[in-house]
Amino acid sequence: MSSAAESFSGAPQDQQINPDLFRQGDPWRLVADLNELCNIQCGYCHIDALWGPAAKNARTLPPDVAGRVLEDGDRMQVFDATLTGGEITTMRNFPEYLDKISALTFTSVQIITNGTRLTPALASELKGAGVKRVSISIDGPESSNDAARGDGTWRRAWRGMENAVAAGLGVNVISVLGRHNIDDWDALSPMLKDAGVRSQNLSLMCRLGRAEQAEEWPGVPPERVREVQQKAARLKETLSDSSFALFLNDGVLQTPGWSGEPTPLHAFQDRNPGIEAVVKVDGSVLRNRLYGKGRSIGNVNEQSFAQLWRADQAQRAQLEGVVGEGNVGTLPSLYHHYEAGTGQQQAVPTTTPEAVPASDNKDLRVREEPWGTITFDPATFSITSIVARSAARA
């Protein structure tokens, strides 16, 4: 991994901005856990979703509550609202949640699903409801995927992916990297491109839920992280073009900031905690699923999402380094900016409008902040430009 100095070398001093400013405004991303039931049992499930007999006690975030949260997010100009679970396609009243999407004017909505229940009819319904992207979990070739996600899940998820592509949805595949697929995950990428998938996000396994509880850490061994980064870079060079984009979400290993290149929003948020809000199934709100676990800022059953987030602004601004002294030592040292002594802020290279490549997408979302302007591309769910005002430059 490059040092911070290498990452930001060459950026003109008058085009830099302190990343502390990113978390001073409204959230860039909103994630809502709609339910906690799942039809499969992944060995690393980050919410430890209920499965089998235990599922009878599964809770849901009511549609009216989810709708109010989405409306607030849209007014706050949240770029992306991600609806997830559990497995949200198991909910019989799932269409009631889809009804809340059509009125949104700024926020793009994606769903995360394991794909095993994604029928042609459901894919068409998602498309008609205004869902911009479907992210489907497939970790690698069939054998390594099923080793962590259960026998037969690869074939069912692949059919779901094909149904989503056929319906004209933007399809992204999330591949969680761990010991189960460390030796062959890269074989999946060309298969996805050939199948019409628009993007693949390779994600280092989080130490949450079942992964955190496991006797042996099932994620990527620290000594092999560099190998994964190099292999992903080679794949990106050979596969990425106008039809397919490959990203490695290793933001948790990077110092806060932005590289100046288009970056998936969830990878950007991993690198810059405090810009994502997570609404859990019980209505509690976290600043970030990973570093915010167990640290709710309130509950949307008691106050509006907008009120909770804006009331928390002072606390976000006062965080030492990135996550605050209270979080040091609570997370594994694999994550760079959670280690003690790594909280020093770096200047972030920004782009001028002329430096951003032209996009075929006419639906870019532009948000003005007191310190600058942020541009988000819903077609790729990526931050494409951050332009600082002169007063905010380092």
C-alpha cells in the first residue's frame, strides 16, 4: 500500500481540502436494514441474520418508517439510499417499500440481495419502481462461493443476476473476499463482464456479526492483502472499460481522503467514516456500520432521521482523527485508520470541472456544501468530482 505522501503527490496545493469537512454536513449515503431474516446462512453475515427456526422472531423496519427516512434523505440530498437486510426479497410486503421510491427526486436507490429469489417478475418490478441498481452477492466460482454461502447458492444467485440484467437493471456484484475464495476469486470477474454485469465490487470482509464471532478470522489473511491489491489492479487494467468497472473496496486500509479518481460511494465512505448513516431494523441510527456499532445517535421511531443526524453534527465534528479516541482498540489493526496514532488528517486532492472526464450519464447529482461541490454519478454509484471553495483549501 502506498504511503499517504505517495497517494497525494503531485496535487497542487490550491486544489486540496481537509477531509474533516466531509462529515460536517448531511450524509452522503444512507443504508436501511429493512429486515433481519434471510433464506441462506452465510458464514460471515455482518448482521448475523436470523435463519431457520430462529427466523420466527425476525423483525422488520415498518414501511411507513422506511418511507419517512427515504423522504428525509431525499430532502437532505443524500446521494445513495441502499435498502438491505437480512434478505429483503423474503418480505411478503416488499412492494410496499418499493412504492416509497417513485417520489424521490435526488436520491438514487439500490437494493442489496443474495439474488436467489430474484425472479424475472421481481426484476421487472424493481425496474418499474425506479430502483437504479441491484447489488447481488456472488463471491467467486461456484465451489468457493458455496463454501461460505451454502450449497446451491451460486447457481440460484447466477440465475437471479441474469434475470436482473435481462430486465435492464444496472447490476453490480459484491464479492466478499476471505479465506473461502482467496485463491480463485479473480476467475469470476471475466465471467461477470461476459454476462452483462456493469460492475464488480471486491470487498474485504468486515469484522462484524458471524465473522467477528468466529473462532478463526475467516477474512483475508493480513499477509495476503497486498497480493489481493496487486491482482485487483491487474484485473482492473485488463477488464475495466465503458461496459464494466471493477473496484477493490480497500478504503479501510487507506488514510482519509480521496484519490482524485472516480470512487464507489461505499468505498469512499469506508475511507472517510462519518458520511454514512445506517438505520437498523429497530430504528436506531449509526454514523457508520463498522466504527459506529453499538453507538446509536437516536431512533427514527422517536425523532426524524434529519433531526437525529443534524443534532449529531457537533459530535461528528469533534471526532479525533477519524473515529475518535473512544474507538481506538475496539477494531482490528487490519483497518489502517482505526489504529492508534494514524488519525492525522491528510490533504485531499480535488479536481476542477475541466479535469473530470465527460460522462454519457445526464443524471449526475451535484450537491453544494459551504466548503465545496460534490458530484455523484448514479450510473456507477461513484463520487466523480470534489471541488473545494478557496476558503476550504488547505
